[in-house]
Amino acid sequence: MRPSFTDQPARRLRRILSLDDFEHAARRHLPGPIFAYVIGGAETNQSLRDNREAFTEYGFVPRVLVGVTGRSSQTELFDTQWSHPFGIAPMGITALTAYRGDLALARAAARAGIPMIVSGASLIRLEDIIAVNPDAWFQAYLPGDPARTEALIERVAKAGYRTLVITVDTPVSANRENNVRAGFSTPLRPSLRLAWDGITHPRWLIGTFARTLARHGMPHFENSYATRGAPILSPDAVRDNSDRGYMDWRLFERVRKLWKGRIVVKGVMDARDAVLARDLGAEGLIVSNHGGRQLDGSVSPLRVLPAVVAACPDIPVMMDSGIRRGTDALKAMALGARFVFVGRPFNFAGAIAGEAGVDHAIRLLGSEIARDMALLGVNRVEQLRPEMLMRTRN
């Protein structure tokens, strides 16, 4: 018997044994243009590949007979005790890959006790997201106009967010050739090709897109500014995101004065920028190359992580880009990361099974970390040290 559109999520998750498995399932589930948008990097995908390659250049040197029955992966960050040392990275338009995708991510993160960063490019109002996860962080793409910047900051603060994440590695839009080849754009342009992609993926068409239209109308970019942005599907609407060349340290200083809560700077790769950010008021840093989606040829964040940690030992240094296994997270933390963030796998998990998929992804990664800690001979993540790693390749 062929599976129906109402199959229980558990049935779809039986063969999902790792985060990579979500990608394979999502490739079948999602229309080609949407899958290409999520999975792709920039230009030749050199940075995307290096994000994974960097982890393979380190091997563990485990200890034995240390007694690990009482181990715990709980991690303190910003005076909060999180259940795991990882969180959900900000990802745009997840409500196009999964039904009410941002809410699925937010609810699952809240249940699991891990942080979730709301994307400024999301399709669900930031007020609705924090209503289901009061501990969510908000990631902003800062407008260039001072009045619009101030209005956005006021809106985020009024909604109740306590942590603002400023993404700083997007002065211009990246050259994402894979999007063009796959027929993806923001907003999406109606076409016969796009219609065919939807029709040939009926589970997504009925369960995500048609369901969203019927219950909530056409999705819009809701959080780029204080006001509503462009619709996700339109023949002529334009989304204003092509040039942020105005972003500089003076803009960051203005935002620091406006925002009364905590600020984390995301997209730092050079230790000199890390020091500048800290000195101007950043309370945390996320070392990131945007998942390989901006400057192609930029090195993996893992390669520069130790230098950034050494330059800013007095504030939490976090990392994203390329983490797919518990061993990846432990390697990053052994090199000094206080916390790590994961993006695409949680996006795909929501796409194929909604909240249940995200729950399953969190359990998988959490279980791997707990198991790997035991095999490494570590009881607490703060015990991880660089000497537990050995370079296996140069």
C-alpha cells in the first residue's frame, strides 16, 4: 500500500539515524528549487566543502577508565543552563520548507532546553515565535536607514527578546549560482517550471504550501524591518536585500546604544574583528562563514576558532557551519568553542516531519554527544581541551 499524506511522523523517521539522513529524505520531499536554496553554498561550494573537511583533519586521543556514568552535556551560557551544548542556527524562509517551520523549530527547542535563533529572513512574525519560545534569540540584518534600524530594534525589544544577534558577514548578496540554476529566487517568480516542481512533490505541496495558503494566506518576509516585507511568491515584488555596504563599526556602536539587552555578533572570522566587537560591547561571538553561503573560498570557522578564542577569552565564543555529528561538536569545543549552532539538518528535519522531526534531530545529536563523551573519557563539556585532539592531516 502506498503511504498516504497523513502518515504519522514516526513512520517517516524510522530510517533517520543521523543528521545527514534528514538531507537525503528532504531531497526527495522538497521541490528542487527549495532544496537547492537550503543545501547550496556560493559559487563553486569551496567553503561549503571545507566546513566539513576541517573536522576530518583532527582525531581524538581518548582517555580510559575514568568513570563516566555521571557525565552530563548540560552547558551554561549567558547565565542559563542549557540541556545540550548546541542550538538551532538562524535560517531564513523555513516556513516554506516546513509548515509553520519557525514555530516548529521554536517549540522543539523550548521542549529540549536548547537556544533557537530566529532569522531576520523568516516568514513568521517574530512576536508569534517568541510567544511559543520565550528564550529565543533574534538575528537581525540591520537596515541602513537610522530610522528603520531604530524601529526594528524597538520592535524586537517590545516583543520580549533578550538576546540580539547581529549578522555582519553580508555586506552584499552572495553569488549563489546554484539558486539561479535551480530556478530559486526571493521572492519566487511564478513559472511553469515552479508549478511542475510543486505538482511532482505532492506531500510538500499539500502539507506545507497549500496548507499555509489556506490557513494563513501568502507568506511574507515578516522580520527584516519593523514593517511587513515582500511576499514569498510574486511576479513583480522586490525584496530589498542586495546591498548592505553601509554596515560598519559605527553602525554597530549605534545599535549597541539602542539595544538594552545582550548582543552577540555572528560572522566573525578574524581575531582582530573579534576584539573590536568585544571592545564595542558585544557579549558573545559566533565564529561563522554563513554555512559557506557568502564568500566562497573563506576557510572553515573551525580553522580560525582557536585564534578568536585566544583573542577574546573573557566572553563566550561560539561556532556554526558544518557541524553534523556529536564528534564535530566535541572537536569545536575542545578547540575553545563554548557552544555550537546547527542549521540545515534542523531545517530538513522540520520539512519531512514537522516538530516531531526537529525533536528527533535534537535527540540524535544529543545522544551522539553523550555517547562520544563517554568514549572520549569526559564527564563535562568544560573538561574538553585541545590536547584531546591530534592533527591527522595538514
